[in-house]
Amino acid sequence: MLNIRFYEEKDLEDLAALMADLGYPTDREQMGRRMKRIMEESSYFTFVAVKDNRVVGMIGCREAVGYEFDDCSVQINALVTKQEVQGQGIGRALLQNVEQWAKERGAKGLFLTSGNKPERKYAHEFYQQLGFIITVFPERESPLL
């Protein structure tokens, strides 16, 4: 049975492994520093998917407000499932969980960012199947000035 819940500190090792699966090699100490900063930000939220007492996926998001509208939206910053459970509906369940959570918080929209890399091809197809629309595919990040 799949359970989706908020991140807890005991999930740190699993989150580090998931970041590595996403293409960002991360050790427990690095992930600990990142999660400390994230947890200090009141607009950031992290959910994990647990199956058979094992974290098999995560989704990280934040409430996004703008200068031009009164409403808020929710941005998905990270979504990853263990490779061995892909295709079992866990990513879809994580997204649906965040969508419901966003509605309960009064968000008027949901958007996500995903790297423009060949290894993200299947992820992009997955997002499109769920109704997300690709709006921008930048060649590279802009340098800081």
C-alpha cells in the first residue's frame, strides 16, 4: 500500500538517494544542509511516497506568489521515484497529492520546472500526459550578473 506524507528527518538518507537518482549525486550531509534550509522556508513543502515501509519517491514544491496577481500558485521543484517502481503510479499519486493540497490552500494554478536534458524525455512525456503544457525550453541557464 502506498502512503504519501510530509517529509520527516528520518527520510534524509532516502532523499539523498533520490536526488542521486534524479541526476544530482548527493550525500546525507549535503541533503541535511539542503533540507535544513528548505524546512526554514515557510513556503516550501516536501512530501514522500512510502511503500512497504520504504521511501520510493518524493515531490518538493513551494507556494508561489506574484506581483501581478492576488492569487498564489504552487511550483513543483522536484519530483522523483525510484527507478524500480516507475510505471506503478507513484509519480502520478505524488502529483495528485500536491494538486489536492494546493487546492486546499487556495492555489489557482500548478506548474513545474524540469531540466532540458535528453534523460528527462520520458519525464516530459509523463507531465504532458497529465495535462501539463510545455511553455519554455531554455538552452541553458542565464549566468548571474
